[in-house]
Amino acid sequence: MVTPYSPAPTPSAAEVLHTRYASRLPATLEELAGPAHGVVDLPLHVAWSGLRSYDLDRPRLRMGMYRTVLAEGQHEDLVKLLNRDLLLAQWPVLRTLISRHIRQVWEDAFPELAPVGSAAA
């Protein structure tokens, strides 16, 4: 019996985004060795329009930089620009400002980022 050719299913937009963000992750949060203070100038491939210079000592600017780097940065950008301690400290608010795809990838990979009480029992 001959079966008709069936092309591979096209991945959903959510699957594509999940794969894109997951492929950029560091192996551990300890790899995030970016600065904790001072002014950071983002490379053009991360921030191609708008603000590119962020003062990490100003909480709103720091949050904006982390949003941009999480969304647009490649693996090398994440480990060079993000700081583990700052990420952990601001994650409770930051997680509400980023896309659900980014949030899910990071919280799945690093359970210490997941909100308290959301772990499976």
C-alpha cells in the first residue's frame, strides 16, 4: 500500500522561540560574569536602536539593559554582560517584564529563578 508523502510538521512559533532562547543559555548561572556597577555600552547587534548605554547603578536602567540582553543577546553577550547576583536579585520583577518564552526557558533551565511555591510537589 502506498501512503501519500507527508512533509514534516512545521514547528510552531512558540517552539521556534523556545529553541532560539534555549540555545543561547549559559550552562550555569555562575557563567554570568558581567559587571555589577558602572556604565555598560551594549554592542550594536544587541541594541540596534534606542538606548545603548546603561548605568547599572540606576535600577530602572539596569532593568532595561537586562531586558534587552535577555531578548537580543547571544550566548557570549549573556555571559559577558549579565551578572549572576544582579540577575537573581532582580528576577522577581524582571520576569514580569520579559516575554513568557524567555521567562519559561530561563526558569526551566535554572530552578532557582522560578517563583517560590511554583515547584512541582
